[in-house]
Amino acid sequence: MKSPIHLNALKAFEASARHQSFSAAAEELNVTPAAVGQLVKTLEEWLDTPLFHRMSSGKTRLVTTETAQSALPLIREGFDKLAQGLDILKDNAISGALTVAVSPAFAAKWLLPRLHFFQEICSQTSVNLNTNLKPVDFTEQRIDIGIRFGVGTWQGLNAEKLMDEEVYPVCSPKFLEDSNRLNTIDKLLNETLIHDQSMDDHTGFPSWSAWLKKAGVTGPLTTKSIQINNSAAVLQSAIDGHGVALARSVMAKDDLAAGRLVRLFPDIYFESPLAYYVIYRPECAELPRIHAFKEWLFKEVGNPRAKRD
């Protein structure tokens, strides 16, 4: 049997419970307090149970009954789901805006130099980049899709592996103009080493100490160092000749190809325990704009679609 109760009655009940007042609920819903009271009364009559205790102490205050209080979280979750459903209906087109969450460094070194290729394919889609190092709430901040570096697990989101990564040292070509400057690995200890502090919170990500140990360098680390908390700035510092950086291969790819950086000692590298993942809300997976952007990403990196986590 279908419920005859209109959604407006549930909205009136939820707002009244939150504000503990018909008047405040009416102001939010842009109706009169009498209208709110009547909607709540209709709901109570249909349920055959009271939803509020009316407390009067100079000013009427509403207190939800125990049963009503236990139902409120589900009702609020239902309204949230309805709002998401309306967003999906509204956004179910290739045209319009696509909001993409990425780190500032990934945007600068990988996505932005390639984004025009996607816009050539989907000229009706405008891309809004949300560049943030901290995790974002996809629902609250209306994020459509994101690219994140990690182990592949983000609560409430689907994740598909996009790219693996290696870690190795790079420097400016100027450093190699003197053939004796870096002709052996131990001479790295004479150089300024550029450290990527943005990776410090990622367990297992290789540091300069770990790379040098793997390379068999046993001497103490040089005291000359630069600490930078942005992977793009780490590479730029190396390009500018300020030292030798421990680079992330995805970030450094274009600079190596263009000759702005040179990879040192290519036989020694770490495979990163972390990778790049495309992440999105499960219910939005097949929205045209999101699907098109996701497919373009996988084609761009030449990586077949991974199984969804």
C-alpha cells in the first residue's frame, strides 16, 4: 500500500524537529507556522502517533518523541539521497561542467598539459579543477571525479588504478657538463639533495636514505638539502639547478622527455607502493561526462581498464 503522505509533511516534520519550533521551520520552508503545524498534524494522524511533546515555558518548544527521534536519521538520509538523485538527473548529459579533484602538483605536471586533448573530444564539457591536498567530500563539494595517489581505498568511492609509479634521482642537464661530477653514485653525497616532504605521510614511500641504501651508498647523508612540500616544486628546483631530486616518474615524465631533466643511475629505482587511482561515487559511474573523462584518462596513459575495487 502506497503512503498517502506528501513529502512536504516529512520535510515539515524534519525541519520542526531540527529547530524545535514550528516558527523556525516555517521560516526555513518559506511557509506560515500554521501550515507547518497542519502538515505535522496530518502526518501524526496518518501514523496514529504523536511526533512531538509540546513544551510550554513562555515560548512553545517542540521535543521529539523517542520513536520520532529514532526515525529522523533515516528520513534525513532519504532526503540526501533524493537530492543526489535529482543531481544525477540534472547532470545526465555530456554538456555542462565536470568538477575534477586532483592535487596541485598532479594538475601542474600531468593533467593540465594534456587536458586540451579531452576538451577537443568533449567540447561541450567544461572542466572545473578542485586542487586540494586534503581529502574532499565528493557529495558535499559536488565533486564528479578525482585522481588520487594512494593504496586504492577511499571510503564510499569506487577506485580504478590508472598508473603505477617509480622513484629515482634526476637533475638538470647542466650537472652532467662536468663528466666527473656524478660519474659514481657516492658523489651524490657531495650534492644538495632535494626532498619531497609531501610524501612524508605516505607509509612505505622511499626516501633519499632508502634509495641510497639500495644503491649501496654507506656514507652519511649530506647536510646540504632542500625540503619542499610540493612534488611539482621539487622538480622545478632540480630543473633550476638547485640540486638532485628524488623524482616520481609520473610527475617527471614530461620534463625528462623535453630534456629539462636527466635521469641518473637508471638501473637503481624503487617501485612505489602507491599508485594513481581514478575515484568517483558508485552511483555516478555511468553519467556521460564522468564516463567520457574516465575513458579518456585510461586511453591517455595507455592503460586498459582495471577492475573496480
